[in-house]
Amino acid sequence: TKIPFRLNQNQALLTFEDEEVAQRLIKMGKHTVNLDNKIADVSVKPFTLEMGIKFELHVTMSGKKINVSEVPDLCIPEDWVRDKLELNFYKSEQGRGGEVENVSYDKQSRTAVITFLKPGAANGFVSCTKYPFFVNGRCYRLSVSPDTNVHLEKFQLYCGISKKTILLKGIQEMEDDEESVQDMIEIHFQKPSNGGGEIENIKYVSKGVTWVCFEE
């Protein structure tokens, strides 16, 4: 998950291509920056993002089962509903169907799970979200979805620390527009003579607050 960082007024974030540049600037601490013939003493700070989460999401789709919902509330015994569901999906042309091994039906939730005998028989219903269900001369529409097994792997909490990014504080308010001030900051910190280096990304805020997200 991406963790947002709050960048306040008159602050800037600079991400360098080289990690060593950022760490060197942090050690220097204070920097005198020339902003349109105005001298600004800014401080360079490291920062830590809030706690984040990393995980892998694995989804396994069953080739034999499909989930059915919105089964109509019919005035017939539950066994008959199961039989009619089996018959409809057995001779299905839309999903190609096949011989049904089992039908699990829940009248209260109006849902059912159809299990086919042949592996892969359920794959034909993946793109079929609405399915015609014929009962007593009427056609109803069932919602159909693949039966999936979802589980997480490699779940871990981490503390986001950007080693290539610095936080600038104490930038004076300028009459120049935000983009111009950002350009001046970038020019200063790109020069090796100022202890800087090639900048990968920069964000400066002159008014208000913005939220930035870091990619891994």
C-alpha cells in the first residue's frame, strides 16, 4: 500500500538518483540557497513515513464450481429448485456447462453453488455475469460468478524510510510562482559544488498542504 506523506507550506521534497547525495546533504544539515537574489537558510531533514503493509494476494479460481445469487423465491419445494438449477446448468449453451456433480442451495440467502463433474467446466461461465434461468415458462436472470479461493502470503509491516529523499524546511515565502521557486531549488541542489547531484523528483509547496506518495 502507498503511504501518503503530508508536505506542509514552504517545504520541499527532493529525491536524488544517488542515495549518497541525499545522505551527504542530510549530514550537512543547513544550506544557504539563492532564490532569485534572496538568500534563504534552509534545513535538510530526514523523515520517516508512517507504518505500511506489504503482502501478496493470491487468487485461485475453481474450474469446477460457480457461485449463483439472486435465485428467485419460488413457491416450490427446495429439492425442486435444486433440480431445476441442475437442469438449467447441465444443458447450458451460454456457459457450455456439463454434467453437474452437486448443487448446494440456500433458500434464505437465495444463493447456490454449482459443482460440475468435469474439471474446467466452470471456466465457460467466467465472463457470464447474468444467466437465464427458466422455470414454469418464465425466464429469470441469475448472477453468476466464479468460485475463488483468496489468501495472503508474505504479509509484513514495514516502516517506510526513503534513503534517497530529503525534506527541506524553512523556505521563505516568495512573490515568484511556485513552479519558478521549485526550479531555483532544483538548480541549487543539482550542483555538485553545493553538495548536490542529479534529482529524480522534486515537489515544493508554497501555499496550503499537499499529500505525496512514494513508490517502492
